[in-house]
Amino acid sequence: MVRRSQVRQQIAQTHRSNLRENLQRRMDIARAKGDEALLQKLTAEAAYIG
């Protein structure tokens, strides 16, 4: 049986993974558009997320 703490941990890990994937997509789009200001903000966000 899976414990609640394990379920919470898995949910948190999945959430972080989804955040990173979304952020990477946003960074790729900003690069493609040449939007350096947005790319700098997204890079800072990536550092914050870890």
C-alpha cells in the first residue's frame, strides 16, 4: 500500500517536473523570437525553481 506521504511526494515531484518543462518551452519560444528581456526573466525564474 502506498502511503499518503509518498503520494504527496510524487505529486510534488510531478508538479516540479511540469513547471520545468513548461518553463523550457517558454524559454525556447523567447529564444526563437529573439526576446532577450523575456529570456532573462525566464532564466531568473528557472534559477528560482531550481
